[in-house]
Amino acid sequence: MRIVLGVGGGIAAYKVASLLRLFTEAGHKVTVIPTEAATRFVGVATWEALSGNPVSNSVFDDVEKVNHVRLGHEADLIVVAPATADLLAKAATGQAGDLLTNTLLMAHGPVLFAPAMHTEMWQHAATQANVETLRSRGVTVLEPASGRLTGSDSGPGRLPEPEAIFAAAIALVQAPDDAGASPSAELPLAGRTVTISAGGTREALDPVRFLGNRSSGKQGTALAAAALAAGATVRFLAAHMDVEPPAGVELVRVESALELREAALKAAVESDVVIMAAAVADFRPAEVSDTKIKKVDGEDAPVVRLIRNPDILHELVERRNSEGGRQLIVGFAAETGDAQGDVLEHATAKLKRKGCDLLVVNQVGIGRVFGQDENSVVILSGHGAEPQSAAGSKADVAAAVIDRVGAELARVFPAV
């Protein structure tokens, strides 16, 4: 696929280098067009090195190729990130002062803007009017993420994570056309519905405190992006996450293991694949205080009694088997070795207990896997296939898992 990646002049431009990598590693040919202001944040040499193509924003470079017309005509997709308030205004009013704005006017394929700016700029009536104008013309404008901005302020205006932009962009190209055409049959998950859980559950102690874990949700977000890229409809069950849920998914927010159980059992009924990547608490407090638990002088610290949470993965498998379901069920196992066995020994025993079709295993620890951008896993099969290793960025690992899911799904539960 031929992609034009426009880069706006905002501090978030540095994140777009990761988005460019996602596009190129997925096999797409990318032409980067940064604005003049964008090159003050990330230089032309970076974009050329990562894309493997020459980079310019001048209509006077390579005039014989008529780039200000050709690039928009030839692009299968145009993505602008970060889309600053200035760029949104220029696009909405049809300005053509540089190569990027010319290319936007000549676009024949889908166009996606990923905004990033200060909260007041995003919420300003002029920006909102420009966004509405663009959307009314069929252009996709993502909602910005919320969180810490360049200064000390927080609020809506952060650039969505590169994985979320990637997922939304690929889903946009793969969406059915107005005539109702189906996605490409070459996509391994075309026509399939995939439910993915991500993040870490939180088990309340009182209105203020909870028991939680270190899961960031990055691997689950990458899995959702890979599933979207493979043509799937994705239901995303999001527990607590340090990253924004990916654009283009059907989002369900959950807090506790019990809430996740209810959402997963409901979603599984209409799913072809269920991937339980969330870090689910094994235990929860037996009693939850209605008021904040306070320290009292002269009294011992309270004792917290824990009870087991339900085994959601095992219950999904049991329900499928008893009700004749056709879901492929994938579990995740975050393991540590101990005196009783190493990581793979524990994981193999867990696969047998759970009964799922695939189990994705990684070794965890302080500063390892949770919250990191890299991962290394082994995919175990409940059907006797040889273990498969995958390593690299979490996007790389997600792509390997989704490829395996597609192959396993075709073998065990072929489309009818």
C-alpha cells in the first residue's frame, strides 16, 4: 500500500517516527511530507532514513514529477500526525501553501488526521468547527488522547499512541466501501470477530485503595492493532491501562476481575476468537470498606483477607465446550520460575489446566515485560504443535500472535 505520512509542527512529531516504523515493517511504501515547522522538531534525515525515500515539502523539488498532483493521486491512504490546529485549519479551508496541503487537496483515497495540541486549542470553537467541516467531507479525524501535555497541564490534546493511529489507519483502508464490498479475502481475519482483553484489573479495598498489578496494556493494544490490520472486527475489553485504547475497536471499560468476567462471557458468544491478554487478579479482598480505612493510634494494622477470583479463561473454555461453540480461545501467562519448575514447565501445566487452544507465555519481573516496549514470548499449543517463539517490539510480538491465530483458526474452525 502507498501511504503519504504528513507530519505537523508539534512536539509530538517525535512519536510519529514509531508510526512510520509500524507502516514500513508492515510492508507499506511510505512517503513522508513534514511541514517546515515539523523539521524543527525532527529533521529530514530521520524521515529519509526510516522511510527509505527522499523527503521534501517543497512544490519546487522534482518539478518534472509534478509531485503536488501525483502524490495525492497515487496514495492509497494519507495520514497526518500530529495534526496541529494550524494544519486542521488549512485543510478545512482548502489552503495549498506547501506540498502537504497540496497533496491533501489532491487526495483520492482515505485521509486520517491524528490531532495533537494544547487542550484549549483543541476545544476552541474554531478548531471544533474545522474538525466538523473535515468530518462532514468524509475525512477521519481521531479524538486526541487525554493526559499530560508538554507543560504541567493535563487534558485532551495528546497524540494517540502510534499503535492506535496505525490500527485506525489500516481499518480505514480495509473498511467496506459504499457498495457493501467485503474486505480483501487475503486478510487472514477478514469477516471474523475478535475479543481482546488488556490491562490490569483493580480489586477495591475501600473507595480510595485497591489491589492491582503492573500491566500497562501495551501488548493488548498492539494485539488489537494487529487484529484490525488482519481484517477483524475487534471488541476490546480494557481494564486499567497506561496507554490509550486503540482507535477502531468496540471499546468496553472494566475495572475488576468480576466485571471483566461478565464482559468476556458476553462478548465470547458472538466472537470467533477470544484473546485474554489482560492481567487478571487471582485474588480480591473478601470485604470492601464503604469508607476509607484509616490508621488509628494504638491499634494494629488491619488484616486483609483475600478470596479467589473466578478463572475467566477456564470458564470460557468450559462454556465453549459444553455449548458447542466455535471460538478459538487464547490465553496469556505471565510466569516466573521457582523451586518447583521453570517458566515453560509452569506454563505447560497451566495450558493443560486451562484447556485453551493457545497459550502465550512470557517471563515477567521487575523492569521486565510490564510497561516495557519490548517482549519475548513462547506460543504453546493445546493441539500438540511445536512451541513457537516470537521476540522484538510488542507490535512484532502481536503480529506473530495474530498470524498464528489466523492459521490456527483456519485449521480448527474454518469459516463457513
